[in-house]
Amino acid sequence: MRHDLANGPLGVVVIGAGDLGSRHAQHWHAAGARVVAVCDPWLERAREVAALVGAEAATHPGAHLSRDDVHVVSVCTPTFLHESYTVAAIEAGKHVLCEKPAALTVSAAERMKAAAELHDRELRLGLMRRFDPAHHEILRRHALLGGPTLAQATIVAGLRPKRMMHDARGNGGPVIDMCCHLFDLWRVIFDGQPESVSAHGYTFAEGRSELASIEEKALDSALFTLTYPGGRVGQVQISWGLPSGVQYIERHSYVGPDGLLIVNWNNGMSLYRGPHPEHWDAPEHDAWRAQIAQFYRELTEGAPRQVATIDDGIDALRISLAVLRSVAERREVRLDEELERIPPLEPEVLG
Ligand SMILES: NC(=O)c1ccc[n+]([C@@H]2O[C@H](COP(=O)([O-])OP(=O)(O)OC[C@H]3O[C@@H](n4cnc5c(N)ncnc54)[C@H](O)[C@@H]3O)[C@@H](O)[C@H]2O)c1
């Protein structure tokens, strides 16, 4: 499994040359890998990103996936395409770093996992907040609050400039696209998966002209409660349905018998355990870069596994789908129910 650098650099193909594809290409390059090709049907974009790292540009990855000097594929396309590119890359014998969320359906994510198991390849997910200092600072301070804690998160923003984010069949909306990060953090805080979900939700942007071209708009706003083992609870208020231009705001609070922790994700956090609060300011840090540097070390040096796995992605997706089902069926949904809601698309992608 480990790549021996004596046989040449770790070769990478990046699929999707948007914001995340550009980050992946540059971070692989900085980590020491050789980015062989950047692929995007929008060739001009592929060329721009490829030029940053001295790679070839292509409209589709087909020819590059069979190359012996390619060992890893970064899948950075819209979410509904993650499965097809991931499975094709794995079947070609490559390891994959796929952007989060894993997919739009559990069955699609399970097929990705099955391919990785069958071909004995690494399949990891870009839950890069694990490499954000705020993630670790929350965990460290949360441990000082005593237990059980009551957790609350508010994540709001105006309509996302990338309309695909609002497409139920594209990126799936914020409950799938954004909440996976929070669920990954809360799994550590609550030491496991929730048992049930109770949610209310809306599509605030239903009538907005900016989204008129989207046939099936994703739910963009929800309030939900996750009940974890032992009756511990987390509550989430999320919306991407505010007017265009409203800035992204993310706040968490954790209350326990020994204190209160208030987090302002992009800025820092304050811990209240007595008369004098303790403040922490978030440093400048690139979690995507740290994640890829770590995956590079895992693949080339056998460093201990830290980058999220497909199982982590499936766990997060199951919670998202339980939230959407709870909204749709107006009832509490248990995580051990069958959770498969959004029908998979069958796109022509591999040319
Ligand atoms: N880790 C994070 O925090 C984070 C942040 C933002 C986005 N993401 C995820 O990354 C993925 C990409 O998001 P983005 O913000 O870079 O989007 P983007 O729109 O900037 O880029 C997506 C690119 O994929 C290309 N594409 C479209 N169809 C394709 C096809 N058939 N084959 C290959 N490429 C195709 C588009 O032309 C575009 O260049 C999404 O799954 C998103 O959820 C993760």
C-alpha cells in the first residue's frame, strides 16, 4: 500500500478544477507529489489550474487513470459525480481523496466503499476541519466543561453563489454539504453516532429568481435536535436561505456543569468557568493544505491514519439523510432506520 519514493514521485490526478480542485492540485504539489493531470470538462479551467503545478490539462481523466505513474486521484467535482469518478479511479488501481460529502445517497457511498475494499485501495474523504486548530481547541476545552454538555450550533449564510449548492441533485444543500463537518466533530464530542433526529425544515429560497433554473431545490434551512446515547443532545440551526450577500456565520455553544464554551468558528472561542473568561483567537491556518500533507505522509511514510475514511463520510451522510427524512415525514427518525432518500442520478461523465 505504501508508495516507495525510490520508484519516483507520488503521481496525482485531480478531477474537477474549481475551488477545491485548485486547492488540491496546489497542496499535492507543495507536499512533494507530482500532479500529472488536472481534468475538467471546462478545459480553460483545467488549463489554469494545471499551469499552477506544471500538469497536463484534459477534459476527462480516462487516459490518465491507466498511467503507471499515477497513484492517487483527488475527486473535486460536484457531489453527485463523486461516486462515478471515485469508483473509476479505484478500479484503475488508484487511491482516492474524495471531497466531502461522500455522496448524496448511502447506497452510492457504500458502492464507493465496496470498490475500495475489493481493490484494496485507500479511499479518504476531505473532512478537512479535522486539521483546523479550532476543531482541536473545541475538543480540548469541551473536556473541561464536565458532563453531560448541551451543544448548540448556528450556521447561516446568504444564498450560496455556487447554485449547485442549492440543487438537491447536485451538492444536496447545507444539511448534506455543510453539516457533515459538524457531525464529524460531534461524533468525537458525544463519543458516537446519534440515536435519533427530530427536525423541522424549509426551503426559504424556493421562490428566489437566482435559483429559478434549479428543478429540485434542496432544503436550505432547518432546526434539528440530535439525541445521542445517554440522552445527550445537540441542536443545530442551519440556513443558506438568507438574502444573497449575507456573510457566513458559524457559532457553537457548549454548556456543561463546569462551564460554557462559545465558539465563533472563523475567529476564536471563549471559555467561561469562573469570573475571568479565557479567550482563544484562531490563527491563520490552511486545513486543506494540512490534510493533504498528512495524506501524503500516510501514503509515502506509513504515518498513522488521520484523514477521514469513507466510513466517516457514511456516518455523517446517514445523519444528514435522517434530518431530511424527519423534515419530510414530520416525525422523529432513528438512525438505525433504512435511510435512502435522494434518488441517484446516472450522469454521463466518463467519456
Ligand atoms: N472540504 C470542504 O470544506 C469543501 C468546501 C467547498 C466544497 N467542497 C466540496 O468539493 C466539491 C467541489 O466543490 P467546489 O467548491 O470546488 O465546486 P466548483 O464549482 O468550484 O468546482 C467544481 C468543478 O467541477 C467541474 N465539473 C463539473 N462537471 C464535471 C465532470 N463531469 N467531470 C469533471 N469535472 C466536472 C466544474 O466544471 C467545476 O470546475 C463538492 O463536492 C463540494 O461539496 C468541500
